[in-house]
Amino acid sequence: MKVGLFFGSFNPIHNGHLIIANTMANYTDLQQVWLIISPHNPLKKQESLLHEFDRYDMVEKAIADNPKLKACDIEFHLPRPSYTIDTLVHISAKYPQHEFSLIMGGDNLNSLKKWKNYEQILAYYRIYVYSRPNVGSSDLDTHPQVTFVEAPMLDISATFIRQAIQQKKSIKYLLPEVVEEHIYRKNFYI
């Protein structure tokens, strides 16, 4: 099966993430998209992150009705911080029956050369790229392993959502209702 891996902190998962994942699962040759919940992105501060199991639960709730999307906790069992190449090598060995590709925004493609062993990623994995607001082109745009996918562009940020919760403002329509209810029930991000 062709599986796209969509990495993220998902802190919290929101409609922008879901639109990208669903677009990749339905408008490309990918048969499934796995949302890889990163316990700690080496480029982000850890203190603002909810516990990874809480973020995993929110992802599962958000995608429960979509069989083409799957929550994946594989990075919970790997050394930290998580580096994409290490996860790719591990997941490819664990599930040799699948053909894995990466899903990323244009901003990440622009910074890919700063990633650990990025040459290995480009050599062995296809990369499906969606546009991001205010992101210019990259010298990797024409790389044979890179495919651009037209997807709706929603500039929703998890940071905005967390700040809105702290300021007691509405987060309605920014994320699935089931996730919103879960956040308030558990008093997340207060």
C-alpha cells in the first residue's frame, strides 16, 4: 500500500491539518495517510507541548470517521528528539509491505537541506508538498522525488488556537467539534 506520512506536533490537531491529510489521501496516488504524532520536534520548544498521549487521543478523535487516515505513535518508541530520517528507516523496516512517502508544506521543503541526512530522504522517499502562505520557491521544487499537490490553503495555527483558549476566546470552526469538546473537558492549554 502507498502510505503518506504526515508528521506533526498536532498541538492540537486542527482543520488545516485534516484538510491537508484528506486531500493527500483522496487527490494523489496515496492510499492512506498516517498522521505521525511527534513527541518532540527538534526545532520546537518542548514546554508548550501537551503530553504525546493526549495529542494522540485528539488525532484519533479527529479522524475516527475517515478510514483513509490513521494516527501513528511510532515516534513514541524511538530515541528523542525525533529525526525524520530515523523514523523513516524504522517504519520502513517495521512495515516492509508498504511504500512510504513524506507529506510536507513548502516551508519544510525550503528548509529540508537543514534536516539530518536529507540526501537519504530524497534518495529513498517521495515527497508530496502542499503550498503554504508566503513561502517562496526552493531549489528542490524540481527534484524528481518532489511532487506538488494542490490543496486548499488554510492559515490556521495551533499556536493561535492555544492562545485563544488561554484568552477564553472562541475556537469554533478551527478544529473538529469533538476535539474542541475534548480540550475543554480535559482543561488543555488553560
